[in-house]
Amino acid sequence: MLTFLIRRLISAVAMLVIVSMVTFGIFFLLPKAAGQTPDQQAAAYAGKAPTPQAIADIKERLGLDDPIAVQYGRYVKGIVAGREFSNGPSVMECPAPCLGYSFRNSEPVLPTLLDRAPVTISLAVGASVIWLVLGVGIGVLSALRRGSVFDRVAMMTALAGVSLPIYFTGLVSLAVFAYGLKLWPNGVAYSSFLGNPLDWAYNLVLPWVTLAFLHAALYARLTRAGMLETLNEDYIRTARAKGLPEKTVITKHALRASLTPILTVFGLDLGLLLGGAVLTERTFGLPGLGALSIDSILSGDLPMVMGVVLLATVFIVVASFMVDLLYMVVDPRVRVE
């Protein structure tokens, strides 16, 4: 088990390093390879109609004339030990881990990300609990009642949930429940969990259910397929022949064996959502990481975009590592690797 954990930790760190290199290369190496000059790169930070002097100052501040390897080393050093940014006559101190400095917002990237992260975390965690419980539960019941009316209705609903895009179901839910029934008179807003947990949950119910509807449909289909395959295995028939209660056969043997692919997909889905549920946040006007990424892309704020990408990678790697730990609980074969 210890060897398994060490290998996963090493692969997680290696993945973060690789993603940082790829992300940095996309934003700084590819433009240079395409023929973009350091002056043109600096002009992206200088606003509209920049003067030659302003472009030269920004180019010098960012070190865009330096080789890519030197720029990347400076970027990694900022993450590990922090760095300083010159902002005209003043010097901005960016403590570690420093993900860059947004010259459009005149502030470091990381505090902005941490300010937006609670919104996305609240949205992703709440929705994931709903879709996991509903999806797995409905999938198990559909497998046990294969061919019944419940099975057909559940799978038709799941097909609709997988097919309908989130911006459609989100707008419909807003039109019906917020503006039609007035259950949310002012629309959906975000309030801090620490400030008022009841308001926090009330304001996120509609985004939770809308987002969970899409994923619960997928999990129901995956669970049903896995259960149907597992129920036909020899060891399930042996367990029943030994006289074990049907509840034990379903929960301890069939469902446990079907959870491995569910956990794999769940880790990826949760990590991606923690990185920013873009469509859901834009549909409901939630100020999370997804909305921040869209705004940063539209404004050309490259340091902020890079920060969102790296933070999303951290969430995905952490979620994948947690799934690996759950594997050891669900699948005993992992413990002996």
C-alpha cells in the first residue's frame, strides 16, 4: 500500500510540473514560434493605444526579451519562493506561491483565485453529492428492475439529461422556478457559508439541481450497465447459492464491484468542476473560477488565465489522488500492489 501511495504522489507532482510547462509554453513559447515579437506580447498588457515607451517598460518588467527557459525559471521561482514585480515607481511583492501579477487588475493572481474558489467549490461539492446519490441509486434500482416501467422511465430521463446542455436546462429552471414561481425572487445569488449557511444552501439549490441533473443521468446509465454485468458473474450466483441475503449480495458484492469505474469518472468530473463550472456559473451569474476564466480570456489577462489553469490542474490531481485512496477501500487488490 505504501508503494502505491508513493507512486501516486510522485506522478501527481510530475503532472503538475508538466502542466505548468505546457501552460507556460502555450502562452509564451507558441506566440514567439508563430512570429510574435516581445513588443507585441508586451502590447497585450498595455491597454488600448499604448505608447512605445509604455510597451518598452512592460517588456522590461516582464523580461520578455529573455530566453523562454529563463522566463519559465523565473515563473517557477515565483511559485516556490515568491518574486517582485515592478509597477512603475513602486515594487509589488508577490509572496510564494506566486502565480503571477495581473497588470489589468493591478493585483497578484493567487488572492483573486482564492477569493473566487469558494463559489466554485460550493457549487461542485453540493452538486456532486446530489448526482452521486441519485445517479448510483437510480442505476442500481434500474438494474434490479430491468425491463420494468421504472427502468424505462429512468433511462429515458437519463438520456434526456445527458442530451440537454447545461445552459438550456439552467435557463429553463431559472424561467420556471426563479422568475415564474418566484421561489428565488431576486434570481440566484451567492452568499458565504460562514455568513449564513441557510442562505448559502438556499441560493445554490437551483444550480446544484441543474448541474446534478446532467451528471446524475450519466452516472445512472454507468451504474446500471455495471450492475447488469456484475449480476451475471459466477461469484454472484455462488453468493446467492450459499444463502446470503439479497441485500448483502447487492451491496457487498455486486455494487462494490461496480463502483470502480464510477469512482474513476467521479474523480475526473469533480476535479474539472472544481477547476471551474464555466457554463453553470455564467448561466446563474455566480462569481466563481469559471466566470473568472471567461472574463480573463475576453480581457486578455494571460497571468490570470494561467493561474486558473494551474489551479484547475491542482484540483484535478488532488481529486484523482483521493480516488486512488478510495480504490484501496473498494478494491482489495490495490492494497497489495
